[in-house]
Amino acid sequence: MVFFLAAAWTYASRVDPAAFTGGERPPNPRKGFSAPDFTLSTLDGSEVTLSDLRGQVVVVNFWASWCLPCRVEMPAIEQVHRAYKDLGLVILAVNMTSGDSRQDAASFVDEYGLTFSIPLDLDGLVSSKYEVRGLPTTYFIDTEGVIQEVVVGGPMSEALVQSKVEDLLRKEE
């Protein structure tokens, strides 16, 4: 009986998340849900907006220069980027600048010879929107903007990144 009363109370007192977002439900950063949109300045001074990349396979990787698994997996991500960028792959390596520094991120990019976009999450709002709890965290997003895979932790091997990217590119053929 207590269980049913508790369940009824929980249901009756629930708060609709739309009440806090101006009537819109916040996107859920999990497999099968639309990737939350964001616009960030990049290390090279340009801007990138995730929704502008619809029609392309996008990998969003959250990292920091002090993160050892990030350092280990970044060459693998770079190799996959070089191999598949001409087939529509976009890598957004979002630096958690709120817990890192722009200078350290720039040094990291130079050290590893990274050729993809490095958006800077200066205030931590994007990582919060994506509910990043550990580094690295990587989202594999299809051409429709839907998250198809989430990998928390690392380091990911080149073979793992490649297989996930190939799966997404194959779906679009």
C-alpha cells in the first residue's frame, strides 16, 4: 500500500522540465536522442555551430590537455579524421577550457598536429549540457543530428573510432 501511495505521489508531484526552459524540453544527451545544439568559438578564432553540420557525420569529443587518456586517444582520432574527412566526417574536439587553459589547449594541438576543429568550452555550459562526467567523453552523431553512440572514458583505440565512424558513414549510403 505504501508503495502505491509513494508512486502516486511521485507521479502527481513531478515537474515538467519544460517549465524551466521556456516551454521547450531540453534535449537528452544519450543514444537515440538529438544532440544538444551549441555554438562555440574555436581555437583559431572562428565559430562552429553543431546544427550547421547536419548532413555530415560528427564526432564530438570532450577533452582537456591534462587528461592522460585524452592524450593517448587523440592521435587515433586524428588518424580517423585524416582518413574520413573527405567522406563527410567532422571532428569537434571540445576543449574543456573552463578547467584547462587556452594556452595549454593550443600547445596540445601543436604537439599532436591536430587538423580538426577545436571549439573552446570557456564557461563549461556545453559540457554541462552534455552531462560530461568524465574525460574523455565522445559522442558519435549521425547526419540527422542524432546521437548514435556515447563513449565515456578512454582511451579509445583507432580501430574503435574507425569502426564507429564507418558504421555511421555506411548508414548514410
